[in-house]
Amino acid sequence: MSNWLVHGNAVLSGTVSAQGSKNAALPVLAAALLVEEPVTLLNCPVIRDTENMLRILESLGCTVTREGNALIVDSRTADRFVLPTVLSGELRSSIFLLGSVLSRFGEADAPYPGGCEIGNRPIDLHLEGLRCLHAEIEEHGGRIRCKGALSGAVVDLDYPSVGATENIMLAACRAKGQTTIRNAACEPEIVDLQNFLCACGFRVRGAGTPSITVDGISHGHGTTYRIMPDRIAAGTYLVGAAITGGDVTVTGMQPGAVDTLLYKLAACGCDVAQTADSVRVRRTGRARGIAFTETRPYPGFPTDLQPQLFSLLSVSDGTSALIENVFESRFRHAQELRRMGAKNRILDRTAIITGVERLHGAQVTAHDLRGGAALVLAALAAEGDTEILRAERIERGYERMDSVIGRLGGSIARKENSIGKEEKTR
Ligand code: UD1
């Protein structure tokens, strides 16, 4: 467990480069198992979720070599189809391995996946998709057992689930015949997965649209691939400029992937300027509230940026409404922000936020990854210091957030546990 002490009254200013994308790296790592040759990945973020995924791959027999953000996954040595219980329980994305393990070994045995507590996160669409590809699936004693030689089919998703779309893409790559996924999720990370799969020789097209087609082939080949930049981490630091009245530029990002956020920041009164691969956000004076924002699957406003926008609206002038359509209980940061003096009410999936002039420091808890990041932003803008408990949850997705904030002029002191050493970064 790790607690962070965030110093308030910060004004974030400067330039940082975007980290590699967590949500792109995780399915790409699962895909490495489909390729029985070494795969080199560049720009892979060093975060808890990717570390856990790598440890799961190792437990299946893969050999992993890592040097900073570059790594080689060699799955030639993989020889196990049973996913480890404890590690998989920590990472929801371990579910991606079901499709690739099944495809590679004709058999897969996995526990139910873990991950952030942001609501009931069923995996029915993943399992239905694999059943469509003719897998036999038994759910028994908290485990999922899949068997069978996969063959192509048309899979109609009831909802454009990101994970289910990716899992079915992975399962279909080596299946016999053609698979079409209808009502597929359109997130940029799905395009990145397709780009990786195609670089390995697999035949996938249509990612980024609601219809994805995969023509199965018997095997792929090794490649070197650069993971796309993380739009959510980039967006988080841009909201940091807005909430602290600062001036932050994020380079090496894809501005188009966060255009819904940039639109909201402009509506709040920020100056937003972009080039082909960077965004600068500046704010002087108090931000304005936004009457209405709702989260939607891509290209709608991302649920993964809702908590950060929530923090910004908590100190913006006027009353704002935020509707969370994607996950049913993703407002746990609301009660923590109230401890810091924020005014908000939650009615089912709607948050009504009345902006206050200033938040104040308090002891708060990070209940999930993005909610934790939102608390860091609120704490930077607050009067006084804030202690964030369970901050290790933030490290699931942000690469050394304390150093990045330090480079922008903020300050976060890490305490590894209640009696552990304190390490300050500025
Ligand atoms: C992915 C992202 C996560 C993001 C989310 C939505 C990764 C590693 N994680 O999560 O950061 O917040 O997309 O953009 O890429 N659902 C079902 N049945 C299923 C699967 C999903 O009902 O079988 C529901 C979920 O409960 C949720 C909604 O669909 O309410 C969206 O989930 P999904 O798109 O699958 O998100 P994840 O892939 O888990």
C-alpha cells in the first residue's frame, strides 16, 4: 500500500511527453502469445497493470526481456494454458488472455478477472463471443474453462464492449475461416491492436468502425511495434493545467483521440492549442462550469476522463451535470472530493456539481485508478496538503505520476506504507 502527500496551491506549467498507452499495451501483450516468434514492443508503459500482465505471460512459459519502455516477449517457450489465480485477480485485462490462450493451445483455464471497482463488470459478452467461435465453455468453482478448435463466425455484440471486441479479435486471428464482429467498439486502442496484429501478418480490417473482419491464418510472425500514446494519461495532465490555472503542453500524443475533452476544456474557458502531435492547455481566471456532459463509448466523451473532469467542475463557476453511462458506479471520487469541500450530489448515474471557489486539503482514498488521478488533480489545486490513501491504485495506469507532476512544478511525496520511508519529488 502506498499513500501520497500532495502539496496544494500548485500551478502546473511546462511540457511533458505522453506515456505509452495502458489500454493499447495490455491487449497487444496478450496478442504476443499468438505469435510463436519473439515480438519487440516499444513505448510500453512501466505501470502495475503491464507488469502484472508480463508476470502472467511468464507464468504461462513466455520469456520476457525488458529494458525501460522496450521489451521482448518470446512466446515460443509458452507451454501452459492455466492462468494464475492471484495475478489474474489483480488485472481485469487478464480476460484478454482467454482468447489468445484458447487460440494457441485449444484450451484455456482462467479465474474471473479483477481490476478497478467501478461497478459490476460482467464478462458475458466475452464468453458469448468465444462461444460464437465454437468454443465450449464451462463456468465452475470461480473458474472459466474453454476448449475447442475455433472457427470463424459472425459475432453480434449487444454492446460495443472494448474488451470483448479485443478478445474476439485475438481469438479469431488463428481460427479457421472468417470472423466478423458487428457493433464492435471503435476506440483508438482497438485500431492499435489491429495495427499490431497486421504487423505480425494476421489479416484484420475494419478497426475504428463498428464492423471488424478477421480472416484466420495458421500463424503470425515476429515484429517490432511501437505502442500508441496514452490519451487518458495525456488528458489527465491537460486537465491538470485547467484545474490549477496553469500552462501545460503534452507532446507525442494524438490530439484527435481526446477531441471531446479538448472541446470541454475550451468550453470551461481554457485556451487550447494543438499541433499534429501535441496539445497546449492554458487557463487564466476561474474556469466555467459546463451544463451537461455524458460519457459514451468512443467517439463519445470517455468514461476514463470523467473523474478528472469531475474534479475540474468542482472548482468551476456555476452548476454542472455529469452523466456516467458506461459504468454504473463510477462516482466514488465524489464522496472523497466532498471531504475536500466540494459540493456534489449523486442521483443514480447523474452527478450534479456546484463549483466552489477553492477546495481544501484532507485525507482521501483512491478507490480506483482514474478516480485516484482525479483526487491528485483536486489536491494540487486545493489550499493545503492532501493525503491520498491507496495511491498504488493510481500506479496501475500512470507511469511515475509523481515525477511528471514534479516536472510540471507540483509536488507529491510518496510514503510506501504507514511506517515506510518518505520519498519526495519536486
Ligand atoms: C476498457 C478499458 C477501460 C475503459 C472501458 C470503457 C482496457 C484495458 N480498459 O475496459 O479503461 O474504462 O474500456 O471505455 O482497455 N460489459 C458487459 N459485459 C461484458 C463486457 C462489458 O456488460 O462482457 C459492460 C461493462 O460492465 C461496462 C460496459 O460494458 O458497463 C463497458 O465495458 P467495456 O467496454 O468492456 O470495458 P473494458 O473492456 O472492461
